[in-house]
Amino acid sequence: MLLYLLRRLLYAVPIALSVGLVCFLLVHIAPGDPINAIVPADAPQELVEQIRRDYGLDRPLPIQFAVWLGKVAQGDFGNSLATGRPVWADLSVAIGNTLRLAFAAALIGFVLGTVLGGLAGSFQGSPIDKLAVAFAVAGVSVPHYWLGMVLVVIFSVQLNWLPAMGAGPGGSSDWAWDAEHVRHLILPAVTLSVIPMGIVTRTVRGIVAEILNQDFVQTLRAKGLSGWGVFLHVVKNAAPNSIAVMGLQLGYLLGGSILVETVFSWPGTGLLLNNAIFQRDLPVLQATILVLAMFFVVLNLAVDLVQTAIDPRIRRG
Amino acid sequence: MSTARPSASAAAELAVQAREAATRREGYWAGVRKRLARDPVTIACGVILLAMLAAIVFAPLLAPHDPYQGSMLRRLRPIGTPNYPLGTDELGRDMLTRLLYGGRLSWFMGITPVVLAFVIGTVLGVLAGFVGGGVNMLIMRATDVFYAFPSVLLAIAISGALGAGTMNAILSLTLVFIPPIIRVAESVTTGVRNLDFVEAARASGAGPLTIIRVHILGNVLGPIFVYATSLISVSMILASGLSFLGLGVTPPEPEWGLMLNTLRTAIYVNPGVAMLPGACIFATSLCFNLLSDGLRQAMDVRA
């Protein structure tokens, strides 16, 4: 077990490094000299060269990468080209808001998906199964940025029940766990939850149906175990794979939230990224992608470890 | 990441499938056709998609107005206005016309990345699965790096760095879809590679290219194709999503995602019209998803 843990941790290191490399290269696949984003076009040539040296842009790429990596490891993501402030100052606030939104969406999606999928898998062919399957396919097919607009039209414009924009009263981006903030969270979280709900429903339905078809369930029933007892066995067998799928889905929410945040003007990484793209603020773009991708890498690792911890078959395999 | 890689039992199952495929005679496609005929949902989705395709191909003949010509005098008319059956947009352009023309770019941007990724991913995946060893290692480890990004994030990151534009959006989506197709292609190829008939072909002197062309591709293309069709729906949503963010098509070009974006502020004035482009994306992506599910069942692909 310890050996497996160590091996898995070691394997994450090259992945994390390559993720860093991809993020670093993002700036260099961007059209034009990166220096043009920093200095005005009519700046004198000496000044351009001076700044190029100051930023280290005159050195070979591998060295630039190493220097950048060293700074990032110390939490220094550089300064925003648009505002001149340290990238991390804005990014840390945005990450908090994105994580809140993603976790809320995951909670809704996973609970609904597990219940629907479990019922559908247990009663295959029944009306509830058909409903769950229809729900699931609609959930993975709907463009969620459009669903967000539909929900705004219904619940904000027509019914006037919930706010259509922002994370709190007065457009503030500071969070507090009070009624007003939670009201702002509902629509974006529900919008974002449909995709994981669809996928979790599908997965849990398949897993539960497969388990119920196995011989050991027959044996359990034959030896007189009650419905509740069988249910516990099914949960125990379905948990490892279901948790793996949910973990990945939580990671995808970090990316998927970008579009939903744009619809609801949610002050998270999506909005930050969007502004960075249109202001060609490459340090912000780079840092945001890097941090989100690192979350995903860590999440993958955590999923693997949890799955291994609760499913002894993987350890042996 | 090891969870996403096919396990030994999955590979064994694929091997069984491939063996079944190898012993099928012409009865296989007849069976597929028969199963499809008994599946009304899949047939209906296929018909709807064909009708949509016809509508966007013949848009110049069907559209009642010019897609670019607007008028400030008739902005945001509701659905059912005489002469403008689906109303007008925020610049007074006919919605029906723009939806017909918009479908062209939305379909093109949604399907092209999957087709490109299908070709490139199949070549690389079959190569990795068939040659094995260092080549496999190199291709599959490179794939792992892309798997370390959530797909939407990767698409936005590449598009964001390259800048707005239809071609940049297609390029970034292609890059997003190549790794998953490589994984599927690699795992089915590995399942077929060591089967007896491949061994027999090798023993009777067939070269590697002949073996791939005659014995491997016939058995792996089906599963890869079905998997690729399941990506079209995601691709449509993402392509329109990139345009929605301003990273794809540039105005005044009609495209469903971009139209949805420019009509965003109109939800307070005329929500019905503002919802139309998104409803088109939803309908298309739903039909592609159901069609792909139907194909998977009819072709009996378990990958």
C-alpha cells in the first residue's frame, strides 16, 4: 500500500511539470512577441531591449521556463499587465469563488445523480428508469450557458425570485455565508450541476444494474437477507467506481464553470480568464490556467488514492 | 490517471469482441440494420439531423431575408410577427434567416474538430497499440499530459492564447479531442494485436502495413467511430461556447453561440427570440447524443 502510494505520488510529479510546461508555452504560442504586450508600440528600441532583459525574455526558452517555474513554486505569478497588481491577489479571490460554485454544483449534481441513477438501476425498464435516462441525456446535451439564460428568464425576469447576476449584493466579490449570498449562488450552481448530474446518473445506473445481475446478490437474497441488507452490499460495491467518476466530474466543473460564470457575471476564475483573454493579459491567463489545472492534477491523485483505499482489488491488481 | 486507462478485464472483453467481429460474415451489417430499424428514437434523431443539414445547406434558397441586412426600425420583434416568423434580433435582422445561416458555421465548427481528431487520433492510437514499446510509451505519456487539463479549460486556454477566430477555435477543439480518441484506438488495437488471426497473417508473411490495413483497421474502426460520434455533441456545445465567449466566430457572421451572446441583453425585452439560438444548439446536440447511443447499441460496441 505504502509502495503504491509512493509510486502514485511520484507519477504525479512529471504530470505536474508537463502541465507547467504547457502553461508556460501558452504565452509563446500566442501570436506576436510577448514584449509587445508590455511596452507600447512606439517605445524607443533601447527601452524595449532594456525591458526584454529585465523580464528575462532575451534568455533561451528552457532557462526562462526554469526561472518561471522557480517563481511559481514560491507563489510569485508575476504582475498583471492590465492592472499592474500581483496576479495572485486577484486570482486567490477568484479561485475561492469558483471553488464555492463548483462544490455547490457538485453537491447538487452528485446527490440527484446518485439517487436517480440508483433508482433507475434498481428498477430497470420502469417509468422512473425512463425518466432518469431522459434526464441524463438532456443533462449532458444541454449547452449550460443557454440553460443559465433560460433559468434567468424564468426565475429572475418573470418570477423575480432570484438575482440574475453577481455573487452578492451590490456586485461585491467578497463572500459570506448569509441568505443574500446563498440566493445569488442558487441559479449558477443549479445551471452548472446538470452536466455532472447527467453523467453521474448514467454511471450509477449502469453500475447498480450490473451489480444486481451478479450471482452474489442472488446468494444474498437466497440466504434471506432483507432489501436493506442487499442495498448496503450494492452501495459497497458501487462506491469505488462512482466516486472515481464524481472526482473527475468535480475537476471538469472547474473548467465548465468558465461559461456559466460569464452568464451570471460570477466573480470567479471564468470572469478573470475572460477579461485576461480580451486584454491580452497573458500572465493572468497563464496563472489562472495553471492553478486550475494543478487543482485537477491533485484531484485526480486524490481520487486514485481514495479509490485504492476503499477497493482492495485495485491494490492487488 | 490509472483509473481512466482500460483495465486488463476491459482489454480482454475488447479482445472477445474483436474475435466475434472477426468471425462475423455479411450477417453483421444486416443485423445492425435490423436493430436500427427497430429503434424509433435513433431513426427519428437521424431524420431530424438530416432535415437540419438540408435546411442549412439550402439556407440561401430557404431564407426569406438577407442575414446581414438589419433595420433599427424593427429591432427585437417577437416570434410570430408577419414577414418575420421567428422575430428579429437586436439589430433588426430576421431570426429565421440568421438561424439557418448560423447553423452552417455551428455545424462546421462542431463537426470538423471531431473528424480531424478521428483521423489523427486513430493513426496515432493504432500506431501506439500495434508497435508497442517505446512508441507506445511516447504517445501515451504525451496523451496523459492533455488529460491533466479539464477539456473545456484546455479549449479556452488554447483559443485564448491564439486569439479569436473560427480556425483557431477548430484547432483548439481538435487538440482537445485527439487524446481521448488515441486512448480508445490504442486500447482496441492492443486487444486485437495478439489474436490468432493476426499471428496467422504474420506467419504467412504479411507485412505490418498489410496487417494493419486488412486485419486491424476492420476490427477497430467501428468502436473508434462510435466513440467519435459521441464526441460530436460535446464538440458542438464547446464550439458554440467558444463563440459565446467571443473566442470563435467574429460578428457580424451568424453563428448560434455568438447570436446567443449578442442577444443576452435582450432577455429582458424579448426572451422568446433570445432563447432561439441556444434551443438550436440543444436540439442538435441532443439528437447527436441519442444517435450515437443508438449506433453504439446497434453496432454492439461495448468500448
